[in-house]
Amino acid sequence: MDTSARLKGATLSAQKARLVADQVRGLSVESATNLLQFSGKKAATIILKLLESAVANAEHNSGLDVDDLFISRIYVDEAVTLKRLRPRAKGRANQRLKRSCHINITLSDQ
């Protein structure tokens, strides 16, 4: 049985989130939680919170045992990019891109 959780519009670039997502893909929930708690990256705290949400969904909605769960799929998609202007010299401006992403986690017990 599969259970999933989704985070839309995380204020983080998809490239940075994929670095952490690749580390936890295929791991059990317990080992992924340990890895994410001691990682220094911003994406690790966001993905850890989403993983805890997916585990709660599995327990409450599907009645699955937490000890048997592992991350079967995790993927990161790009979301909207906010375009902001940064003032520069002589009346010019540079564009600054504030990127965001959607993160999806699917847990399985098989």
C-alpha cells in the first residue's frame, strides 16, 4: 500500500532540494529520519517535516506499521519563479530570480 505527502511552493530551488532527495530515496523511514536530522542543509529540514507528515498519513489514513515503511519515490519539481529587481549603479537594475519547488514523497510497505 502506498501513501504520499506533497509540499507545494517550498521557498527553495529544486536543484538544492534534489541533492537531499537523492540521499534519502529508497531508505527506510527510520534511517532517512536520522540522516535528515543531522544534515546541515535547509532542504533537509523541509523534507524531514514532509516525511513526518507522510508517516502520519500512513498511520492514520491507511493503518500501516511505521517500522515497515520505506521511501519508494521522492521527486522534486520546479514551481513558480518570482522575478525581483536589484538596483545597480547608474540607474540600471539586475533581475533576481527567487525559485521555489514542489516536493512529493511516496511511502510503501512492500
